[in-house]
Amino acid sequence: MVHRRLPHFSIYHLLANGLISIGILTSLGGILANPGVALGAPLASDDQGAQAQANRPPKIAYLPMLINGYIGRGTDLPIMLGMYQGGSIYTQSEIYTKFLKMDEWVTGKVGGRSTSLVGLFLPYYVPPNPNGDEYKYAITVQLNILADNGYTPFINISFDHSAADLASGKYDTYFRRWAQAYKDYTKNGTRGAFIAPLPEMNGTWYKYTLDPPNYKKAFIRIQQIFRDAGVPAGTVRWVFAPNGWNDPRYPSFEQYYPGNSVVDAVAFSALNFGYCPGVSSRWDSPVQTYNPPYNPNYPSTAYLDRLRTMAPTKPIFLAQTATTAWTANGPSASVKNQWLVDAYSYLAGQKNVLGIIYFGVNDMGGGECPDYAVYDQWDKTKAQYTGYRDAVNKAPYGYISPQELMNSDITIH
């Protein structure tokens, strides 16, 4: 990935404009000679409680990212790209077909890397198998193969019961097994993931929705189960992930927010359904999709602005996003390509945005459009939307390895 530079900017220019301090400058020579060297003392963590904070691994700021031009977005890190490809991921062949091959297509290089995050939907309950290791197979094995290949998991934990049931402890047994399998994945605290429990809680399509008080209790209860299971502090970045839009008759996503002390990142889902048959009859621009202008008479607007107001120090992720090619005149590859270019260009300039996870799955059914994918893993003649490749193959987008991400502070400054 190409990192954005500060062209013709001398060190003295950076000093004069407050972009780098004298203290940092003293170590500059050695760091430029070895870009992997971390600089500075561990930064303060915003994890849950003093004890958890004391135990979590230090977060390090990387000076090369500052020099490479990521100043002014609220974070020193590039924007990470993510992708959902659907199905399970248990073998090296699946990893290559679904992700590594796509990364080579994006970068134009054999072995090139563009995708940092892999989106997953993992259930709280895994049906038993004869060996009794169903949670290990569904969680530990799948997450390990992602980390082994340089991807950080972004996990949506699905749940098909009420928030009140979860908050009461009725399903603790299943979450304990989930937490144990996750602990095994972390390899004594050296691997991590983003976890979004019960996403899109402000919609109406899940059983745990429309109950802000119990949702907050459930969110915190899951975290306590992970702590009780001995999951190493700092190996989970907890994500609050509502839908962007919600029916204005029901509680807005702000009313579900469990608080800064128990959230590491915020996220939201937003898609352009266009004129997808049987789904939608309106084409939304990227601005209309991600940050529709505020309307006091229709409060379900301004998603990005509201997230920044609600949680100003938390990075923002697009937990699920995509576009169809269906316009009012039928499907158009050129229109979809242009939408992708415009969307990623727009999000590149949005403060606090740290990750965008594209829903690259076709033919999902259930009221979804059949043509979200930008890269068809099986048929290269079918869905290779170069608008995606062109949009993300430039700064401020960049690849971050799992270890670098584990050691990086993601707090918004």
C-alpha cells in the first residue's frame, strides 16, 4: 500500500508547525533508519477499570506513521481495509481464495497486502460435535488461521434471544465456552481481535433489539465473562456497533451506548441498496449513506457526526458497508465503480475513521441485494469492480499487521 507523504516538508517545517516535538526529534535518526522501532512511553489505556488497565499490554505510538502523513485525522494510523467473504475459514486454500488472492488483485503484486481486517459473524452457540471440541473448531481454529496469515478478526457475536435473557445470566454457560476458546486463540496475550457483541441493536430484526437498559447490561456481562475466563487484558478491542439508520419511533443508538469505560471503538452499518429489486427504490450517495444531513424532525441522520459527538475519543469503523450496482435503469458496473471511488474518497477525509469492512458477499437472500461483491473469488470475469481497487490503493489507506495493531494505540487524539 502507498503511504501518503508530506512532500517537501523538512523536519524544521514539522517543528515550526507543531507536528513533531523536540523530544521526538532526538530519536528521529535511528527511527528513520529502522521504521519498525517504536517510540515513546506506553500511552494511557481506556480499558475497563484500573486493574485491567494495569494488566493490559502497552500501546505504542509509531513515529513513522506521523511522518508519513496521517496527521489531522485524529489517529496516527492509516485507515484499515476489511472484508467479509462469507462462509467458514479453516484451510489455507480458503484463505488464499478469499483473501490473499484478492489482496494481490488490489495491490497488483504477488504477495501484496491490502486487507487488515476480516469480518466474521460467529454465533454464541455452537452445536456439539462427537469430539466435544466444537467451540475450539468454530472459534480458536478459525481465528488462528486468520492471524497466521496476517489478518486481524473483526467478530460480530450473534445472539438469537432477548437482551434481558443474556443480562440475567441465562446463557452464561455458552459465553464461558466462547471466552475459553477465544483465550486459547490469544496465545498468552500475543493475539487479539475486535469483538462487537450483539450488533445492530437499534434495529428491529434481532430478538435482542429495542431494549437499551438490558443491552447495556448484556454488553458488560459478556466482558465480565471474558475477564473471569482469564482472557488476557488488551487482547479484545470491544466494539459498540449499531446500525446507522433506525426507525425514529424507537430508541436511537446513543441510548444503547454502554459508556466510554467499556468500549474501545464504535462502529455502524450503512449500505447503499440503490434500486435493488424487492429491496429499495432509492440511490444513496456516500454522504447520504454515511452521514445524511441532520434533520431535527427525523433524528436518524448524521451517523458519523453523532458517533463523534457520543464517543469523541473512540475510533470509528464501518462495521458493514456495501453498494449494489442496481440503478433506476438497471445494473451498471460503471455507476457502482464510481460510487466506490466516491465513498472511499469521502471516508478518507472523515475524522476518527480507522477501519472500513466491506460486505463482499453476493446472493445472501433474506432481503439483501445479490451483487455487493467487488471481487468474485471464483470467476474473475464476473465481479471485479476496479473502482474499489483504485479507491483504496492510495493513502490514507494502508495495511496494518496483527502484531503492529496489537501494539498500537487506537485512541483518537
